[in-house]
Amino acid sequence: MTIVSDGGAFTLGFFSPANSTPANLYLGIWYNAIPKLTVVWVANRETPIKNDTSSEPTLYLTNTSNLVLADGNGGNIFWTTNLSTTTSSSSLLPMAVLLNNGSLILRSPNGTTLWQSFEHLTDTFLPGMRIRANYKTHARDILVSWKRPDDPLLGSFSYSSDPGSFLQFFLWNGSWPVYRSAPWTGYQVSSQYQANNSNLVYQSIINNDEEIYLTYSLADSAPQTRYVLTYSGKFQLQSWNNSLSVWTVLGEWPNWECDRYGYCGPYGYCNNSEVVPTCKCLEGFQPTSMGEWSSGRFSEGCRRKEALHCGDSFLALPAMKVPDGFVHVLNRSMEECAAECARNCSCVAYAQVNLSTSATGDSTRCFVWAGDLIDTEKKIDGNVAGSETLHLRIAGLAASGRIQERNILKIVLSVLASVLVLMCITLATWICRSKGTIKFAQRKRQRRDHLNRLVLGDLDIHEGFGAGSPAESFEFPMVSFKRIVVVMNNFQKSYMIGQGGFGKVYKSWNLWKEGNVKDLVDSDIVKSCIPDEAFLCVQIGLLCVQDNPNDRPLMSSVVLILENGSAAIPIPSEPAYFAHTNDQTEPVRGSTENSKNGLTLTVLQGR
């Protein structure tokens, strides 16, 4: 038994999902002209009818104006409209009618609508339906997904308005938020999707004394189009493609990974203005964990570069989806909303718009935030529905809009101190050298001659290292050669700098590679330092001692990274304990050549 709407768009009847075993029967509504069975409403989704019963199920009207779905004997009731009306004394009973928009309605003899399926949502949101929230009763309409593609039982995903404010919509997985729409900014109609330069879907939010609800309509030339909450947790806008005989997905939420609720963490935001949306930190913030951020995980979000002060002012961030967790302050103009936040030292941001309509007579909408800013998003432009300006309190920002000089002063003082220290060292070195005598200079030249003879091969084995040889009493500038031979255990390989226990750089490398940077931090500050900052400093230090000078960062880059952090710092190579010979290495920036017995000395110069 089936009933087709007057215009032939929809069918009411019993259906059985393709893979249900044993076969279950459901009373539902589906598209009549679409060859692929697409169910848009199910009456008895929680009480399926087993298809192995001896008597067929029956749908009938009672004298209490109720529709009832029961077995053939009337003993088992699977579903009813459950209207609390009295028994009609009239000989005329209400009528059940399937409209061409897909709504099944119960109509009284005088034409009053007693009940309609559009007010009892399942998983599909059709044109003309409403997702409502009642101001007085706080009742809300909720879309609930199917359990599986072939099972209409209640799934784990739902879509409804925010139970706290009614001004935004949430997609939930159980009690966990998956996606959040932008709060309503006062628009009455917005075009949701465009095809061939023509608007296809028109969304509306209606706000009156009793309720606020979301609805939509289609353009006259539009094909069959619907919103559906899929069993996998996606809220999709689908349109039927006749030529391909498939449902084409026009829009999907969440669309990107960083579109998911809270994906970018506290004070992070999803930048939808880029080709591939990604997480960024709000102005005045930096990643809480550089290691997590650089590996593509953003749950820890961002932290302030500098602590706030009560006198700090606000920076306007246009084209934003404002964060969740707001407090709605009533009857506040833009100036009053700004003052409301400014005089509260705990307030970190505010946003204000004028609504088109209001149930309370207050057409303003002032949001303030006192905690972490969660689930913020940068829109493509300011003309997108739900886009507005977020005013963020920034450390060091004066009311004039200029950054105060707290950080700049710190940097300048540090640079000046470093310059003074270098000047003192240079002056002391020059004075000490100036006090040298001619005898000291001659002795210095003599030592240099001995060193050249040893290094350049002018001395044979007996002359260079035997008893009584010049090398026996030769001393390097700080330690005698004889002492070095003893200490290095006749130059065993395990004592080579960078290979054994004497190489601090090589130790730094091993500890950094093992992630054990804590052992490198001075014991006086190890408890108070931030591990990620120590990790960053060691990584930069290793980059600064790379074998190839071209792999070493510029000092301007080092200062910039230490001040602001960076999400993409090169991974250093293993430190070298001698200069490598590599044909593929870029030409050395500077070199000097001394030739004797075929030996060439090359001096690597730093940048």
C-alpha cells in the first residue's frame, strides 16, 4: 500500500532496507520520481516491524484523530501520532494527506492542521521544514542520524540549536560537539549555495515572541535538494543529478579538519581564507607546544606572548566566526559593549551586532568572553553569513591602536648590553697584545715555525718524535703535545672529539635526538623553564653549528624564531667533528692555500 502526493514528488508507504536480516518493515516517506530509494522520514524507526509475521501491518485513523500503526490484529501498536484530543462527536473524521513538499499532515474537518510530520524530524531537513527552539518551553527540534546506511534506528549524531543561547547550531556525537555554526548575526535571508552564477538555496532565520527557527527554500529551477545528517556524522547539502542518477554533495560540515569543533585549541583559529584551511594563532599568541604544532597536532592551542594588563586595548579582527563560550549581555550598543568588556580586567574579547528582529524588543547582540577562546574561524570575507568583527584584547596595545614599547625596550636593552660586553672584551684583548715585547714576538714566531714543521711534514719520524727532538719539548699554545698523547691514549678513535665523552656538541645532539633536552638545562632553572622553549633553543644551536655554512641560519632568523616561534624549523644534521670533503657541497665562501709537500689547508669562514 502506498500513497503518492498530488504533484507526484513523494510517496508514503512501507519499505524494507536492502540489507536488513531478518527483513524489517518501516512506515516512511521517500522521493517518488528518483529511482534510488531515498527515505526522508520514518515513523517507527525505533520499533521496526518484523516482516515474518502472519498478518500485515495496518495504518488507520481513530475517532480521537490519531494515526496508528499496528499489526493486522491491532494487538501490537508500533507507532502513533499520540494527539491528546477528545473523541469527536462529529460523524466526520480528520483526513491524512501527503503534501507535495513531503509532509504528512492530519487535517480536521474544518481544515485545521492537527499534526504534521515536518514537526517530527528524523535525519532529513527538507525545504519548508523548521528547526525550532521555543523561548518559553525550551523545546528544540533535533535531527538524528541513522545508525547505519541500511538501519533507520537512532544513530549517535544529532543536529540542533544551542540549548543555551538558541543563536547557533551544533552537530553532536553523543554529548560531544563535532561542529558549530557561526552565531546568528541578524541576517534574515542568506544564499547558502550558488550554481551557474544563480542562487540555489535561501536560508532564513525567523525570530518572534515565541520561538526562533531555521528554515530554507529553493530557487524555482532547482532540482530536488535536501540537507541530511549522515550516519558517519556529516551534515550535507545534497542535490539530485538526473544525468548521473546520483546525489551530488554541494556542501558538507565539518568540511576541513580544522573546521571541527575546537580543533585548533584555545586561542587558535581555523584560517578558511587559505586554499587549504589550517590552524593559526590569534594576534599576540604563539603555539603552546612547538613540537605538537610542527607535527600537525593543535589541541593544546596557543598562549599569550606577554601577560595582559588592565589598560591594554582591543584589536579588531574582521571576517571572523566568533568563538564559543560567550556571555550574551542584553541592551548594549557597540560603544556600551566595548565599555562592558574594557572595565572588566578578566574580559579578553567582545563582539557586537544589531539583530534584525528580537523576541525581547532588544535588537542588539553583545557577546563578551572571559575564558579561553575556543572554536574561532577566519572567514573568506566579511560578506559571508555569520561573519563579524571580533575585538581581541592584546597585551601592550594602547587605546590609540599602537603597540606599547614594553617588548621593544627589552630587546633594545639586551642588544646594548651585548654590544658593551663585546666592546670590553675587544679593548682588553688589544691592551694585552699591545704589552707584548720583541722577545715574546720572537718566541711566538719560533713556536709557529715548529708547528709548521710538524704539520707540513718537514720533520721525519725520528727527528719529529724521537728523544731530543724539537717536538719533545714543543708546547702548543696551551697544552704540550706530550700531554695530549697521554690524555688521548695515543689518539684512540674513541677519544676523538665528537665521538667520545668530550664533545659537548655531540652530547647536545644525542640528547636532542632522544628528546631528553631537560638534561641540558641548567639545574638552577630546570624546574621553571618551559621544555618546548628549551627544545627550540637546542635545535637552533645545532643548526648554528652545521658543517655546511649554508645550512646555518642567519642571526636575523635566529632572533625572529626565538622571539615569535616558528612552525617549520629545519631538522639539523648530525654535527661533524672534522670538515667533510663532499663534491656536492656548495663552494666554500673563502679559502687560503699553503702548499708544502702537496698538502692543502682550507679555512672555512662563517657567515
